[in-house]
Amino acid sequence: MENYKVVRPGHLNHYGYLFGGFLLQWVDEIGWIAASRDNPGCRLVTVGMDRVEFHRSVREGVVLRFEAVESCRGTSSLTYAVSVFADDLETGAEQEIFSTCITFVRVDEDGRKCPLPGR
């Protein structure tokens, strides 16, 4: 799944760069949307995120492209690889600024882990 965000003034720290927390929020949300769309009817919650390392800084006005794909599936959990790219709208070039893997687990109405369909 692909999605896009524009970095706005409210997303910046006092140095004029994107706060890492906003990026992590968007990565988690977009990973969850991709997992939920690929697994309709499943109640999925985040249980973990792999390495958090920001490769490049991001300024106001940059368009970020998010790419989320399933990379692993277990009995009750699944992992999505999420990559984030900064798009240069002038040249069409892009640079990867962040990537991680997010693990989600399926839970029932009471919050207990339960198997994914077909498992």
C-alpha cells in the first residue's frame, strides 16, 4: 500500500525539522491501515516496531511517500515492512529517509490474542 503526507509547520521542532514522533505515528498508522485492508474483519494492534533510525532530516513542505507491505505472517501476528521516502516535486527524485518493520497481533473483543484467518 502507498500513502502520502505533506510536512506542515505544526510537524516541526524548534530547529525547523520534522519531529520524529510524528513520523513514527504516521508509520504505525499506515502500517495498521495496510494490515487491516489486507486482513478484513481482523482487530489488529501494534505489538512492536523494529529499529528506529532516521536516515535524513525533513523540512517543511516535503511530500513523504509511505510504502507498506507484508513481510511475515505467523499464527496470530503479522509483520509489515514500512519504508518512507522524501519526494522532490521539482525533479521527481526521492530519497529513503526511514524504514522499519511493525508487528501487529490479532485480538478478540476482550483484547486476547487469537489466530489469523486460515491459521
